[in-house]
Amino acid sequence: MNDLAEALQNCGFGTASAAAKAALLARCAAALKPLGAAPPESARAYFVPGRIEVLGKHTDYAGGSSLIAAAERGFCLLAIAAGGPQVRITDAIRGETMHFTMPFASDTERTPAAGDWSNYPLTVARRLVRNFPGATRGVDIAMASDLPPAAGMSSSSALMVAVFFALADANAIWSHERFLPELNEPLNLAGYLATIENGQSYGPLAGARGVGTFGGSEDHTAILCARPGFVRQYAYCPVRFQQEFSLPVGWTFAIASSGVAAEKTGEALEKYNRASRLATAVAEIWRRDTGIAAPHLAAIVQGQADAGQQLRATLAAAKHDEFRADELQDRLEHFLTENEQVIPAAGAALRSGDLEAFGRWTDRSQRAAEMWLGNQVPETVYLADDARTLGAAAASAFGAGFGGSVWALVRESQATEFLDQWQRRYAERFPQHRQQASFFASAAGPPLCRIA
């Protein structure tokens, strides 16, 4: 256990976090034994983090930018290549096991109920077989996660990335004849992994049915490309690194998971996809009315100095089959505020160490989400406001929204006291979420790591 904790520290974990992850991997090892797999000593070990979206609400799929970091919480897993096509995945925390056989006869085989966690591994396996013919070797996986589920921290994306790496390593797809050498670069691999989730094609690697979300690649980029101790800024469609900012010395993230599930299924899925369709609709109207080709909203806004004003005028009189003019205008105003104002100014403040200005711009992001994006619920609004009342330098809801989590930037020396007060006050205000909500501290952690 000590050697494992030391290996995790070499990945970029602090001492306490490394010990916690070593304990989760020990649970994974115990869960593998009943499967009758090879000894755990022959397993590959991985850590796949969740994501903290510092800023950049619903910008990635529109070609915009975001400020992201990896959480110190995520999925730990052990994977042992099987002798045949059988895949067995055990959740060492919940005691649940799913299994299936590769390859799939068709894209419609084994369609789980909406919201079932098995949908994510099945989606990955289908795509892997489609893109890399012959990659049909199974794997035994035991996994354990300390991420709060459906909390806006990309637990579903982290699960999919974890299963992809386990199957990819077992099938040696890195040397497959159809493997694209560009995917050895984490930025490009993040873009490909996003297409597995949203169902799109990636170059010659044909798409298949995804998990139903019309999302971008922010989550996958944070999972693969984060840097311990840093907030990094990326732009998307395609993914590209822009800049990074070190967290001020002595400061850390306090995270509050509201207990309001932000699952991308059912009604929540439709709300998430609606925000995506609105951004797409704005770009379509621009192309239709101006004849100027632009792939997404960011390209339009950044393509000419007065594009924002032109879009406002165009949308005021726009006719659309699905959306009203005011809905299109609100979606534009949010993107202009978040991507063109907040992110540049907040990044500059973070770079200069001006936490007061950083907090003001983060407040602006939170208000814009409440006013125009419409993805906030009373619980996340309260948590962001209360964090500021309790002295956080900055605070904001993050992720898809419609529930989920809030981050607050606090002094490490005061994090425990801050979290205790934050949790107590939240439980008093929303007692119905007392059991489901969770509060914890997290540094800006490491990206996905294979653990020797």
C-alpha cells in the first residue's frame, strides 16, 4: 500500500489524496478476486479524474473556451485482459456487476434503460469495435469512485474514458492499423473521446450511437490534459491549448455537491441538449441570413468586430421552427458574456493574482447563467451566493447545470472550517438534500494516469 501511495504521489497527488486512492485501488483488487480473473498483481491500474469547470458554462460545443482543472477525486480501476471476448465490470463500492460479450452484432444490441450506468461502457465498446475491427478482446474491470454521482463533475465522461483505456490497452489499439497517429497527442485523443460520447465521427473513425448528449470535449480535455496546481484554458472544435494559470499559493477549491442530481437523462438530458441546440440555431440563422460560412458560434463572433451587434439585430427578427426570438437572443447574450467578456478578464485577473477582480468576474458568470442560460436551480444559486458570504474569493456553479455542484476558492488553512459552515448552512436551508449533498476540498489535481 505504501508503494502504491508513493506512485500516486509521483502522479501529482498530495499525501492524503494518494492514501485515499491507494485504499480505493485495494478495494478494486478485492473485488477482482470473486471474478476468477488473473491475480490482481497482473492488472493495469488507472486513475481517471472528475472535472472542475472553473469558467466556461456551455461554451465548448459552440467552439468557445473554458478554464478547467482536474479534481483530486475520480475513478480508480484495475483491469485485467481476458482470454476471450467477455467483458465484466464490477463497481467495488456499490457491489454491482455488468457483463457483455464483444463484438456486438449491431449498434442496437444490448440497449440499456435510460440512465442505467451500463449505457456508458456499452457505448465505448460498440465504438471501439466499429473503429478498430478485430478489437474484440474482453477485460475484467473493478472500479471504485469517490466522485459524487450526477454532480456536474463529469463522472459519466470519466467512466467512459476509464473503460476506453482499459479496452484499448487490452486490445493494443495504439498499434492497430486504423489507429490515427495524431491520437497519441492527448488533445486530439480528447476530441476523439468526446465523439464516442456524442456519437459524431472523428475523421475516418465513423461515429455510432452515443449516450444521447449533444456535448463537446471540455470534460475529456480536463481528464487527459490537466496539470496539477494549475487552471488551464482550452478552446474547442477542435481542441487547442490557450494558456494556463497557477492557483495562488495557499488556496484550494472547496466543492459542494448540491444533492440535486444533474443526470444527463430524461428531462435533464433534454434541458442540456436544448441549450446546445439553441447555440446551433443561432449559428444556422447567421449562415442563412448572411451567407457567411462559420462552423459555430465562436467562429462567428470572433470572425469580425461587429458580429455580436449584427447577430443581435438578426435574431430580433428571426423566425425559427423550434425557438422564439427572445430565446435565441438570451442564448447569444450568455455566450457573448461568458466567452468574450468573463473568460478573458477572469484569466487576466488570475494571472496577476488579483483575486478580488477574479471574484467579481466569476460573480458575473454566475449571474449570466441565472439570467440567460437558465441552467441554475435554487440550490446552486444559494450555494454560490453563500460561499461568497462566508468569505470565498470566488464561487460559481459548474458543469451542465440543472442541479450539480458549486466550487469556491478558499484558503487551504481555512478550508475545513469553511466547508463545515457551508454544509451546515445549506442543510438548514435545504434539509431535503441533507443526505445526498456532499462537501469536500480538492486541489487542482493530475490528469488520467496509468499507475505502475
